[in-house]
Amino acid sequence: MANVNKAIITAVKLTHTYASPDNSGDESVGTQALRGVDLEIAKGEFVAVLGHNGSGKSTLARHFNALLKPDSGTVFVENFNTADDDSTIEIRRRVGMVFQNPDNQIVANVVEEDVAFAPENLGIPPAEIRKRVDDALRTVGMYEYREHAPHLLSGGQKQRVAIAGALAMQPECIVFDEPTAMLDPQGREDVVAIIRALRDELGVTVILITHHMEEAINCDRIFIMNEGEVVKVGTPQEIFREVKLLRELGLDVPDTVELLYDLNQAGFNLPLDALTEDEAAAAIALNLGVSR
Ligand code: ADP
Ligand code: MG
């Protein structure tokens, strides 16, 4: 699937150590957050990154747009090396970031000014900025709110404005670091739908870090992180059937897989690659000899 020429992001033996000590009790060593990560993400792919707290997901994400630099190993965005300071602008044009807390990402007092902030800093002509801002706000369903004050919006709406801000840069790729973690169910649903549409309708490469397994069900590939390493890569079907491994790594599995797995422990013989309720119901009905 991914090949070198079409890769948007490539990491080779990427390591990252924070200067502050880990909690091992040895003050002389830093925290090794990434331990030799090799990966390649193709243009247009939708990749989900799963892993328990502290496994290195956010550190990895920050390498993808040169917010952090490797201590050893290399990260390329297309052919730009993130270690090369002269490439930072080109890298940030290509890879946008959306973080967990929408309040930390809002920089202006009016929605449309907020979305215009990054393109203005790039020196893009005003008419072009106007168009980009309007397009981005329409894409996230926030055009009607363009003259509103961001701080009066709901969490989900603020996060949609943050996504519009990333989109206004017309990036190849957006990295979402737990974008729904602070949202209510409606906000989550809206944001997830937009993330899917960015990929399906605009062809944006999506890298989604999440704790919500259902958000990863429709992606192309899942990367599982543990202790600073990518320990498993596969399609959602391949990953979620590894119930035992996921549980050992402190991760959930989708509810449907959990149900099928528990039924199998009780003596059934059901496939574990039914990821939606419909698929699970069909698998159970088939097993019971019931036609639906
Ligand atoms: P995740 O996003 O998967 O929770 P992080 O990448 O945030 O993981 O963290 C990986 C490891 O690096 C953890 O042990 C964390 O405590 C440590 N870490 C993260 N950010 C910093 C920082 N700014 N300074 C020192 N240690 C950090
Ligand atoms: Mg994190």
C-alpha cells in the first residue's frame, strides 16, 4: 500500500528523550518517550494511533510537524527532514495539528479571525485568505458562526473552529491528538464525522490519536503504541481481533468485539472481525442458525 514516493510521513529509527527524569528513581536518566519508531504513512491514508497513557503518542505526533526534533533517527514530511530548520515552514504547511483542548487553540476573539490566523502569518493575500476561511468554516459546519466569539461556543464547536484553522492552511495531512477527549457525546459525534469527511471528501491524510475504539473502526490502519514503540500495525479487523494483546496493553476493544470474544470464551465459535453492531448481530444469528 504505502510506497516511498507517495509517503507523506516517514519515520526511521526515531527516538526521543525528554530531559526530565522518568519515575524509575534514577535522576540521571531522562524519559525515553520514543524508542526507535519506524513507520510510513501514505498520502490519503487514515491512520489511528492507539496506546495507553504515556506510551508516546503525543510525542510522536509532535514530530510529524517538527514541533519536536529527533535525538536520533529521522522524520521526513514528503522529502523535508524535520531536523532541518529551513524546512519548518514547508513542513507546517503540509501537516496541521489539532490538539485535545479546544480552549488552548483559540487565538482570536472572533471565529473567522481565528481561522485566518495561520494563513495570515504565511503572508497569503487577503482575498485568498477570505476564501480559505469561508471554505474551511463551511467544511466544519461553522460558517454561520463566523462572527461569533469563540469563547461562547460549545467544546465541540470550538474544536470544529480549531479544525477549520488547520484546514485554512490547506494541509496534506492533519494530525488529531485526542480531539474528542474533552467533548460531550454530541460534540464527539460531530467532530468524528468531520474528520471522516476530510479524508473521504477532501482527500486529507488523517492521523487520529484516540482512546475511543469506535473512532478507529473505519480507519485504514491502526498503529498500537506501547512504551515508546509501535508494537503492532494492521487493519482494524486485524488489530481488534487481538483481544488478549489489547487487554494486556491496557486498551479496550470495541463493544461488539468484546461481546463476541466473551461468547467465544463461553463456548461459541464466532468471528472477531465483526466491528459494527450489524456485523456482530449477523455473525451471532448465523451461528445460531437464525436467518435475519
Ligand atoms: P501519550 O500521548 O501516549 O500519553 P506522551 O508522548 O505524552 O504519551 O508521553 C510519553 C512519555 O514522555 C511519558 O512518560 C511522559 O511522562 C513523558 N513526557 C511527555 N511530555 C513530556 C515533557 N514535556 N517533559 C518530560 N516528559 C514528558
Ligand atoms: Mg497524549
